[in-house]
Amino acid sequence: MPGTPEIVIVAKADETHPRQSGASLVELDDGSIFLGWMEADTSNFQAGDDAPYDIVSMVSRDGGRTWGDYRQLVARGPDDTAAYKPSLLRLQSGRILFRYEMYHRFVQNEDRIISAYVCKSEDECQTFSEPTPIWERSGHLTGSMNDVRQLSTGRIVVPTETITGKALQQDGEGLLAPTDTGVSGSFYSDDQGQTWHECDNYVYLPMRGAEEPKIEELRDGRLLMVMRTQLGSVFKSISADGGQSWSKPQTTGLMSPESCPALTRVPATGDLLLVWNHSRYDPTFDHYGKRTPLSVGLSTDDGETWKKIKHIETDPAWEFTNPSPIVTSDRKLLIAYEASKYDSLEPPGKLGRSRMHLKLAIVPLDWIYES
């Protein structure tokens, strides 16, 4: 029988760093794994989205089981709220691209101010070039962790969300999901990340909208985008022109609360892997349902259907969120994600935002493919 997933705590939250969050992974040329993530410093915001964050990193030389070489990658400036949403990608040139955002202002009930940058490493993440802006000091643009992709044409695409409304607005009772609204699209570069272009149209959905998009290239060169929604399902959109325009969204048919999905591809086959919370929609519960279990599904037909849904973690008292997957050269699916215990499971529920740990699932591909 194929091996089952191994679960590792990469960075445990504590009083000094109450949230270890928003990770991205890349395999280095010696087979080790480089991991960058957001580390919160202690503040009145505890493990909230508006806590002060820097981006830090570690390296694993045993497939993700142990980690070392801790260092700071990006520090927030003295007038900034946080360094946010790292994304790492091996380019066709062999260089490693590092995308991140700087939240100059991310304060509840205020307008956000966000810049996004890319850097490159020619020495396997030991050093990075000076940052090049994708956009600067926008009041509405943001991306997601582990989101950048390079297409077979060489084009680099960053899926992007543009948001209206104040940051982190709450509803009248302050219990359910925030009330700002997002639409999803992309920025793209045809010169290895030196200059960037915004897409022609964005994907609209009702309620809080189309959030936290992730993309992968399909076998025929089209792009598949998946999105977080408040509609009880992961939704999808297609681009036939490399991220310049996007189709009207449709449901994948996969049930989901309002939580972030993640998408990756098995290089050897082109099959797609989706990581998300395969959980029932509950419009009376915090973020429209429980963010458990953490699940993975397989598509062999470019996202038309999903099968072999497996569960990575299933504890009903815990939230498992913000997954970031990669497939390694030794046929392992590595999924970095956050875990925190719910403060309350009684309706309307309440997410735990005092301690959020960074975990890693080491999943044999054979386990996913088995009957």
C-alpha cells in the first residue's frame, strides 16, 4: 500500500510570534526545499491578518521533515504594516523568482495601500536581486501567496484580486466574514518580470466576490483560475490568451466554505491537484462553513472533473487554511498550511486568532492516485 501523509510542524506559534503564515515552497537544485513564509510579531492584533509581519525562510534537506537555516528575507519598513504573501517559482531559465507584497497600510476600516514586487535569485535563494515593482502603492490590488506561474510561452503570470471597500470590514455583529468585495484577474510579464501589464477584464461573483485566485496552465495552453468565494463552492475561470482576459466564472462543483484554494500540477502527467477545505457550506457560520478537513483532489481532464478526494487533516475543532503545494522530483506533494484551534464551534462559530502554526504535509503521489 502507498505511504500515507506525514504531518510536520515547521514553525510553532508562540507569544513572540503568534502566527506563522502564508508560505511558499521551491525545490532547490540539490533536492532540498526552500520555504518562505510570513511571521507575525507580537502585537495587539495577535494572529490577525492585520498583525505586523516580516517574511522569513528556512531550508529542509530531508524532504521537509526537519528545518534549519532560519533567516529574514524581507523586513517591513518602519512606516509599513507588513511584508506579505511570498511566492517562489523556478523559472525556465533556472533562476528562482520571488514575489511578495508590502502592505504600507492594512488597518481595519481604512483604505489599504499595497505594493507588489519580484526579485530573482541566481544562487538557489542564497541572495536575491533588487526588487522590481509589479505595481506600487495601490489602494485596491493584491495577490495571494504561492501564486506566480510561468507559462510554456515564457510569459510570467501573477493572479490578482482587486478589492473595493475598506480593509477588514466586518458585518454588523463582527462575527461573519468581512464585507469588502473582490474581483479576480491577473498581471503578466513577457520580459522575465521587468515590466508588467494588467489584464483586460476581471472575474465578478456576488457577495464578497472572487477572491485569492490561483492558476495553472492546462495541456492545451489555456489557463485555469480557481477562486475562493462565499457561494459554497470553489469557482473557476478560463483564459485562452495567457491571462490577458478571463471567462465568466463557473462552479467547479466542489463544496467549500469561504477559504483559500490552491492549485498545482503533476509535472510528469499534467494532471491537476487542488488543495482546499472540502466542507459543507453553512451561511450561518463564521466564513460560511468550517475550514476543515484539509483535502486534496485530482483532475485528469484539465479541471473538468475532480476525483480521488483525500483528506490530509480532519480534526473538526481545528481550522486548516491557506495551503501552498508543490510537487517534488521524488514524487511527493508537499503542502504548507496554517493550523489553529477554533475559539468556538457553536454557531455562529469563531476562528482562532491567538495562535496559528505553520505545518507541512508530506504526501506520496501514489497515495493520491490509489483507488
